[in-house]
Amino acid sequence: MGTPAPHIQHGPWAPPTGQPGRFYIDTEEWTHLITSILCICLALTFYSMGLNAQPGPFMFMMLVFGLTVGSGFLLHEMAHKWTAIQFGAKARFEAWLWGLGLMLALAIIPQIVWKTNFGLFLAPGVTAIFASRPVSPKQNGLISVAGPVMNLALAAFFFGLGILLVGGVELGMTSSPDATLTMICIMGIKVNLGLALFNLLPVFPLDGIKVLMWDWRIWLSLFVIALLGSSFLGF
């Protein structure tokens, strides 16, 4: 799963001074974020469990995907937003309704028509950034790199939490609280490493191309970290 790089526009919506603004999320933006997270969790749960899952296991996996994929997606986008605000721009997440619809359709329709799964397309939206003055390559790079760095930090957080929980715990769909928490940690590590790796690919419109254009050394360092981590875990 990945999200496009922040989309930068120039217009009157940004503070004319270029000074850091106030970080806030209004009701409309919360609606876009929550809708996107719910659609992501629904699509992933239908994709992984099929259309005939019992309500209990279905809701359990919805929760797991919310805590892992949902948190990774939300904090990735908010990292873009916060960094842009530090450079005097305004930023907000905007859901892509066509993308959300396609995501759900790809998770459900192939199972109905062909009784199988195809690839799953996840592109819930983008953090739109509005600047009243040109954004330098360095600022653009820092805004773009903030998302993948957040995902790497979350992977490290889940790894540390997992170390505290691992102690002969057998992973799986069990009723054991320790097993459930450990499974969430393992998934959180894999998901966030995957998000970081995908978004660091140096292709438009992903974050990686803008980071690479700013500083290839920073891009390469982060890409190698994400690649090695993902390879080590067999992602």
C-alpha cells in the first residue's frame, strides 16, 4: 500500500508571512481521514478473509488492520502536513473517492465473479499542500521524506513493543491477549516497513522521487534501511 507524495499548489490559502502556522484538523478533514481508514480496513479484511467470514473474526481483523495499517497511514499523512506547516504552508488530507471505490471493488468483485483475489490497489488520497510562495527543493524534500520517516519510526516502535511481548508466545488467531498483541506488533512492523519502502520508490508521484531530487544520500540511506528491514522479515 502507498500514498502519493504531497501535492503542492501555490495560492492564497497559505499565510503570506511564510511563518509556521498552527496544526489543526477540521471536521471535514477528519471525515476524509476516517472514511479513508475505514475503507482501507474493509478492503484489506475482505481481501484477506473473503466474503463469508464470521462477524467476530471479521471485526477482529478490522481492528488489527486499523491499529497497524490505519495508524501507519494516518501518521504518514500527518507527518507530511506538520512538516509543511513548519514552512509556512497550509496542508490538509483530501480523500480520493474514486480511489476508495476502486479499492473496495477490487477487494470484493473478483471474489464474487471469479471466486478468487486479484491485486489490491490502495490509494486513499493525498495531503494537499498550499503555499503562497515557491517551495525550495530542500523544503519539498523534507516535506516528502517526513511520511516514510514516520513509518520507519512506527516500525521501530512496534519492534520495541514486540520485544517486550515476545516470550514463547505462539502467534496466531487465538484468544490470548499476549498472542494478539504480539501479532499486532509483527504486522505493525511489516506494514510500516512496507509503507516506507513503497513510498521511497523513486518514481512519480511517490515521495521517493522528491527526496532523491533533494539529497540522494538521504534517499539511499532510508531506502536501504527500509529494504533491509523488509527483506529480513520476508516482506
